[in-house]
Amino acid sequence: MDLRLEKLKRRDLRHVLPIEATVFPEPWTVAVFNSELALRHGRLYRAAWDGDQLAGYIGFLILDEEAHITTIATAPRYQRTGVGSTLIIDGIRALLTSGVKHLSLEVAVSNERAIALYYRYGFAPVGVRKNYYERINEDALILWADLPESV
């Protein structure tokens, strides 16, 4: 698999929304994505393409030296193939050029595969958001990482 990484664009949403609906219990709507992609400052959204197939995407909210992963998803057929790792590394590289030094995210406490992935990149738990995922009545683990000087 030879992934092509590029900026996520509005026209990509026709590929994003089916993945979003499949992998998340509380998927973002097209309005949420359009709102996020319309923001020129303080946001970074990237897509991983395998030919004409969207393999995954990631989004960041950036505020000074801190960034927050707002979303990350891998299409089901690409899960466990390194797409998530590729997106995280690509994102960290871009964030480092912007002066970001810290990264945070929330993940469902039951999502053991995702938590293991984040731990590999230096994330550590710093708290819990009770009933963060209301629709499924599940808490979110808050993870934090101090970014390295380079990746």
C-alpha cells in the first residue's frame, strides 16, 4: 500500500461521511465537517489516500503550543494496516513546524486498540470525561503527550 497524504478538502466529505458513520457511535455531521474545514487558522485536517480510496483522516485543533486531535478514523478495510500510525506521524510533523509542543485527545475507555496505538506515541492518561459519549453511555479517557523535537 502506497499512501498519499494531503489536506482534507470539502469535496472529500463524500468519502469521509461513510467512514465516520461506520466507525463512530456519535458521528460528525456534514455541517460539523464543513464548519471545521472552513476555519483557516487553528485547524489542520489531513487525509490518507490509497489510490482513489480514502484510507483514513485526522483533524487537529491548534492553540499556541498545544494541539488537540479532534478526530481520527481509519476505513474498516484499512484498519490494522498502519494508516492510523501514518496519520499521527504526518500530523505530528506538521504540528512541530507550527511550534506545537503538546498534544491531547479523548478516546472511549473501551477502545483498547486505539488506546494502545496512542500509548505507542507517548500519550499518557491525565483524566476521564464522564459520560463523554452520551449516546452509548461511555466515559472518555483524556490522553496527553509532550511532542518530541522531531519525528
